[in-house]
Amino acid sequence: MDKLNNETCEVIKRELKKASLSYRDLSENMGVSEVSIKRMLNGHQSLSILRVSEISEIIQVSLSSIIAEAEKNIASVPLFTKEQDIAFTKSPELYTLLYSILSEKMNSKQLMNFYDLNESSMYLYLRELEKLDLISIISNLTFKLIVPRHIAFPDTSRFQIYYKNHVIDGLKRRVEYVNPLKKDAYFITSKLRLTEEEFFEYNLKLEELMMNALKLSQTRNSSVSDTFEYTIVDMGAKGAYHPELKRPENLV
């Protein structure tokens, strides 16, 4: 199913819970088997707009409201939970592994080769990521990612603050001198007289530009030719300036 269809199912399940209605109640009202209802709402069977309309009448929530909420949820940026943030702060090697899964789409074999991990250690790390509801282990060392690749940290998260400070420090050192003849770095500064509303609008436009670039970046990895890593903090430079986080080590 596509993202909208999938999120529509999630919205319907939440509305069913609010209305204290079960899959059985829905099946009896629709004249469809409970198994079919489960398959439709869990992504194993197509859910047509006619079915959504029928369900909306039963749960007494308008079709337009269901679709609008699903579209809103898709557009929003998913965030790491407080529990996940604390876990990464205590064990940054977990985020190191997750980042490789998110950005480079590495599987267990690639992670073991890249970080020189044995199978037992790899499994233990995967179990920790699974406990945090970030991946789901299918069998042995095979897993699937269960969070969107564009998941982000809340601005106030512990790990985000640590991470941002290291990025800014590294980038500051890089842009102390910028060669105007090269296009691999920039630093722009200006003194502006603006209203609070104008400053807020300026910030929103920068954020929108950043998000568009981020979405484009997330469709690529290091194997895509003619692409490079750039670090942006409203100033930028060619290269990676993120802190070298603690690498995962063999546990057994």
C-alpha cells in the first residue's frame, strides 16, 4: 500500500478505539469477515475509498476528516521518543548503527563488515534497537526498519544538543577562512532590521529550503555518483563535520 492508504488505516484504527468498536463490530456492520477487516486495516489487503467511506459512516467520522488527518500525519516530521533519545545519549553506538541503517541502508552483514562486529554482538545490538521500536528482527540477523528514514530529534532532546554542538564547532573551524574562488564552502552574515514576524518568516523559508534539500538527499546514499556530503547550519562546507560518535564494539 502507498503511504496515504497506510496512514488512513492507522487513523481508522485509532477512531475505532475511541468509539470502543472492535474488528468484529466492524465486520458485522459491513457484512465482511473479521479476517478481511484485519487484513484491510493491517496492509495485507487493498482498502478502497468506498470501504473507507463505509467505515466512516459506521464510526461516525466524516470521510474528509479521515483523509485530512492521514495527509497531515504523512506531512509531519516523525520524531524520536524521549526513551530513544535517552538510550542514544547513554549508548551513542546505538545511534551510530541506526544512522548507517537510515542513511546507507546497511544490512547486518554490511554493518558487521564495516564495524568489524561478530554475529553475537550484532544480534545484541539489533535486540537493543528492536526494544526501542526502531527495527523489527525477522529472523536471526535479518531485520526491517520500522521508522521512517527522515525521522528526526526534537530540538530539546539531549542527543540533539550534544550532536549540534559538535557539528557547529567543527564547521566553525572550517569556515574561519573561505576561499572565494572555490565553491565548496560559504559563510554569509548580515545585520538586518526586521520585525519579529519578518524574522520568523525568514526562518520558515530557510527551514522549507532545508527540508526540500533533505528530502532530495534521503533518496541517495554514498554510492550515488557526483554527490558529496555537505554540512549546513545556515552556513555550509563540503565535507562531513559531524562528531565521530562512539563506534560499536564486540560485546562477546
